[in-house]
Amino acid sequence: NIHSGFSLNELVFDSSGNPSDITILYANDMFGKLCRIDIQDISQKRYSELFPGDWKELTVKAYAVVATGKSYTRVMQMESDRFVESVLYKAENNQFIRFDNDLTDLLSAENELQSSREELLSIYTLLPDMAGIIRLPDMQFVECNPAFTEITGCAPEEYTGKTPFEMGLTEEPSNINELLEQINKNEPLRNYKSIIRTRNGQSIYLLITAKRISYESSDCLLFIAQRTDGRRDNEPGTPPGSGSSQNEEQQNAMNLQLEKKIAERTAQLKQAMEDQEAFAYSISHDLRSPLRHIDGFLRLLINKMDTQDETVKGYFEKIYMASNRMSAMIDDLLLFSRL
């Protein structure tokens, strides 16, 4: 019932002792589904019958796995246009285990995320307003767009890893804790008024919009800072319908679109990670349970049998070692899955 295709296979050797084919000893339903093979007719079938296109290459790779004990992984596109990852592990004697996982949805999500990231990066780079990412809670700059350097006069090597307060761009606001608390509640910070001092001493009035995001596995703050003329809310500004007002509306719409796309792509990535975690849990639970039974009953047998027979002791030792090796293989599989 695991989400992966599973098969137990055995190498076939010719009269000269060279690997010539592979026989399937057992396969689960998912293996048949992924390979588009009728599971009822699969037992004792050979790879040369089932996979005429690449059985020779698989035979060579499987022989290397059995001979060295090192696993082998490949990803290939099936006839159904699905991308399937196959992993081979050494079993007993000339046998090996094969796991198959459908990566199509995961790869598609990754491609969409990459495409979306490139699109967002182009918007981020071309923004005429300052934008950047600050790491929480130390408030250090991670990166900023070119407009930030152009307006402030601070190059990336100057601001990276420093706070805006350390650089003298602005004074730490008295309500900094209140602002951080609002951000920690995942509430966007909109139209926050601030004043910064550029490298040449010029004061610039800003309206800052910020949102908490996850960036490179860190808790961060994405901000966009729009320049204003410094007027208070009750002072006369630009007349309605003017170009400045229209630019502000366009900028706000762009900011909202950017936030929406970030939220959508983050949700897709989270779903893909949850699917991968579910697979890892299934492997851990379904494969460890039989091993616990083997280990438990083996200990009971050892306690029940009062014998000094070295042969029997050798059998028990081999069973115990095989069980431990399978447990290690499961750990390796889980580690590989998470990687």
C-alpha cells in the first residue's frame, strides 16, 4: 500500500557467468501502474520482455548494485509522459529491490516555482522604488534591488548583513516592538511613514509596505519603499487625477500582485514538501514494522533455545545482521527522500 512502486528482482546469468537479464520475483500494484504493466502477469517475467527499450542498461546497473552494495538512482520519462525516479538497492545474494516514484507533479511544481521566481525577480529588479529583504528578528539587510543603491548611494557590500540603523539610514523608531509584533502576526505593514538619509545627506520621505516571508529557509521581511513629497495627511497634495496619483495607484496594484504571487508559490511549495513528508512517513512506518517483528521474535527464540550449537548461533547472527542492514537501508532511503 505504499505510494511507491516496489519490486523484488533477481539477476539472470548466462553460461559464462555474465549478467544477461533480470527476473521480477514480486511487484506491488503501484509498480504495475507506473510502468503500465498488468500486475497479474508480472511475476517471473523478465526485463527483456517488459522493458525492451532499456533492459540491457538496467541489467548492467543492477549488477553493479549487487556487486558493490551501492544504490543506483535514475529519473526517466515514461511512455505516458510521466517522469519516474527509480532507485535500486542490494538485497540478498543476486537480488535487488527497486523503488519507483512519480516525480511529475513535483517537477512541474518546481518548474512553475522557478518560472515564477524569475518573473518576480524581473519585477523586483525593475521596480523604480526601493525594495529589499530584511532578516528577522535582527533586522539585517539580506539583499536589495538596484533602485535601493541608486537612491541611497549604498552598495550591496556596504548594506548586506547590517541594519538600517547601524548604517545611519534612519533612526530606530520608538514603536519598533509594536511594528515587529504586527509583522510576527503575519499582518502586512502598509503605508508606514519613514524618513531616511542618503549617503550624500539628503532626507527622503518614504511610504513603506512590508510583509513577512520565508526566504532561503529564514524568517524575513519583504519591503517596498515609495518616495513621497513629505506632506502630512492633512496638507494639500497633488490634485486628484494627476499623473503622480495614477503612478501611486499603479504602484500599489503592482505591490498587491507581487504579494499575491509570493503567497501562491509559497503554498505550492508547502504542498510539495508535505507530499514528500507523507512519502517518507509511509516508508518509515510500513518497512520498519516487519523488522521490529523479526527482531522481537528472534530474541524470543534465542531466549527459548538452550543450545551451544555454533551453526544455530551463526544462523541467528546472520538474521540479526540482515535485519540491522535493512534498518540502515530504510534510514538511507528516508535521508535520500528528504534530500
